[in-house]
Amino acid sequence: MVIVSGSGGVLLDTLALRPWWQHQETSWVAVRAADTEIALHGLPVTWLPDPPTWPHLVTATWRAFRLLGRRRPDLIVSAGRRLTVPFFLAARLRRCRRCGWKP
Amino acid sequence: MAAILVTVGMGPWSFDRLIRAVEPLCAYHDLFVQTGASAVVPPCPHARWIPLDEMQCRLSDAAIVITHAGSTVRLVQRLGRVPIVVARRRALAETGSDRQESFLRVEERAGRVRAVWAVETLPAAVASHLTPAARKLEPALPPAVSDEELTSILERVSRRLLG
């Protein structure tokens, strides 16, 4: 499973799912920030830049597509938007299952 | 004098407007300010970033929590209390969307927050929030799902997705 998380509330949402994902084979894709660095310390994380605007969506999706090709996850989990959308698009292209979480 | 926690969240956006607004309170109350990406340094104890566990302790210990309209609002409400909330505004480059303002309007209508739309009125909001009755959230939020229930729900969802 790959969990995709930005900074702030999105991170809190994904961390709230810990009782579930702590028993799974999990890796993370996250935006580097003070909170993500503290909270994800010791976990397998690929740090990616936060795509700032929609024109960057194509680049971000291509980056996500390549990363998913290497990881081959069964499931992608996220609660966010900016970093998440490219991953969900790439997952669609890779025919990987996606699990969005909107509390 | 009340123990007040001010938090602007752990995201990358500054919220100087709120930090400046709480500065006058430092003279009268026991304040701790989590300043995040803000450049303003308040004249009271502060830290830019706080680990989540420490934040949970500080939220539990504080008599009053002043926060941006982010996830902290729910954390305070889960403790059975009403937070004082100031929304970040996209027009002031304090965030990238209008979500905080719309979220705060919904919570204000539901009576679950003390919304402050003009930061000049923040001291008055704190003064009216000093009694325990003013801070108590009624009716209380329903309890969060248990770890077992959460795991069971997500196992079910993932099994369905994976066939």
C-alpha cells in the first residue's frame, strides 16, 4: 500500500488511520514539511514537491506514474488534493485501486 | 489569567494576522503560541512546530484554544470544548483556498465554535470565553470510532476494492 500525504490536516487524517495501516506493508509519498518530517520519521518515505498549480499536474502525474511502476502497490490511500490528484490519475492509468478518505 | 493555546497548524502557510492579534493577550494571560510558518514572533512562549503528541497534551491542558480553521478545530471539539477560531483567508495569501472560511461558517451555524471574523475583536472573544460554561461543547460530538471499528471498516473497503 502507498499512502500519499501533504502537510497539515491531510497528514492528521492519514495518521488517524494508523490502527489500520500499521499492520499493512506500507510506504509513504509525502510533501517535505516540518510536520511530515516529524511524524513520518523512521517510515519509508519518498519525498516529493507539492505541485503548486494545475499546469504542473502533467509533470506530477508522470512522476507518480513512474513511482507506481516501481512500487506496484495494490492500494493507494490518501486524504489530500494537490499531491493526491496526480497519484490517483496515475493509479487509474496503472489500473491500481485507490482509496480516498474524506472525513 | 487563563492558560491559552494558540495554534496556526503545521502547514506551509503563514498566519501573521492571527499571531499579531494575540500579542496584546500576552500581557494578561498565560499564552503558548505555535507559530508555524509565520514570521511574527510573539512576546510570550512560542514554538514554530510541535510534534502531534505534544500538541494533544497542550490541547488537553489549555483552558482556551485559539486556532485557525483547520483540523485542530475537531481535535478541540472531541475534547468536549468550543475553540475560538479564525479562518485563514485566500485573499490575504494565508491559504490556497476558501475552505477554511466555508468550514468556519458551517461550524459557527452549528454552534460548535466561537468564530472570530475580525481579529480586532479577538480579546473580546477571549473575555467572553473565560467561563467553563462558555467553553463547553453542547451537545457533545459523537465519539470517534474505535481502533477496531476503524480497522474493520477499512478492511472491508479495501477487500471490496481489491476484489
